[in-house]
Amino acid sequence: MVVELSVIGVFVGILSGFFGIGGGTILVPVLLFLGYDMKTAIGISVIQMVFSSVYGSYLNFKKGTLDLKMVSIIGFGGFFGALLSALIVSRVNAFTLEVLFFAFVIFALARMYVKTQQYNTVIQPHPALLFLIGTAIGLFSISIGVGGSILLVPILVGFLHVNLKNAISAGLFFVVFSSISGVIGLSMARVLDYESGMIIGLASLLGVLFGIHMKHQVNDDVQKKLLLLFYIAVALYLFIRLVGNG
């Protein structure tokens, strides 16, 4: 099983680096397919996100695409929100969490149809508003085993006029805060499989390196189309699974 988890980790790492996601959007369905229950899959996903987000953010910072000031405020909000996620995971049944996860993927898929317009000036909202945005994203996203970047990126691009590649880098940095907080909270709920999470997390580091290199080699339109195809595949799998379990 170590080999299988390592291969999954590398693949998830590539997606994390290329799309700026924590990796849970693909990792959770894969773990469900392998026979893990939903709550255990969420815990493994959160552990993996710590590895991929920290390393990926370091690489993005070196490449100059990460605005630490803005995202740090949102990130601290995400840390606070993610701490509360254990309350949701421990009280909501697995099928409901799967439905929420499916709804999350559909939202991500729908927003990909919205054309992202590039602006020359980035809007700088009040820090309190940024903190509240981070809190809301952290609370919801960690509860379903994802880092929250797919929610944050459209906010940064659509409302704050951040460049797409910079927004993707910011999204991955946000996952640092939400995932570390999520590990703390979920450990208290005792739903973490540390061994599987560590194997996948360590293997994902290699994938992140390759994924970030790929991100800087393609233009925004190609990146957006690839992400759209990715979410269509994930949504179809989750729909089939829900229908079978419903």
C-alpha cells in the first residue's frame, strides 16, 4: 500500500503546484475509491495539504508571485475558521459530508465558466474583511477535506482584481494556515490516519516541484481549461458514488 499511496502523493502534488490547490479535491475521491471512509479520507487529505502547501508556497515566493501581506491576514482568518471545523466533522455523518463535497466541486466547476478579466489595480479592502473571508473559507473547506484555495482564488480574481497566477499562489499559501489548523482540530476529533497522511504528504513534495514549474510554462487560458476538465472528471465520479450510496 505504501507504493500506491506514494504514487497518489506525487500525482496530487503536481495538481497542487500547477493549480494552486491543497490537493484534497482529487485526494479525497481517490481515497474513497481505495476503500477509506469519508472522515478518514478528510483527515489524510488535511495532513497531505500541510506538506504540499508549505513547500509550494516557498517555491512561489522564490518566483515572486506571492503577496505575503494580503494573504497572511486572510490566512490567519482561515486558521481560526479551520480550528472550528472539527466540530462539524465530529457531528455530521459521512454521507452528508460527501454531499457537501460534491456541492463544493460543482461550485468550483461552475465558476470556471466565468471569464476572468485582468485588471491593472489590485483592490485593498479593510484587514478585518480579509480576516472574515479567511475564517469563512477555513471553516467550510477543512470540514470537507480541502484547503479552500478554490474558493479563495475566484474572490481574489473577481472581486480584488488580483492576477490569476498570483491568485493561485495566494490560494496555495492560504492552505498552509487552514491545513495546519485543520490537523490540530481534527486530531482532537481523532479522525487522523497519520501514517497514510505522512506517506502521501512526503511523496507530494516531488509532485509540487514539477507542478509549479509547469504552472510558469503555460498561459492562463490553457491552465484554466485544464482545471475545468479536472473538475468535470471529479464531479462525475462523486455523482456516481452518491447515486450508488443514496
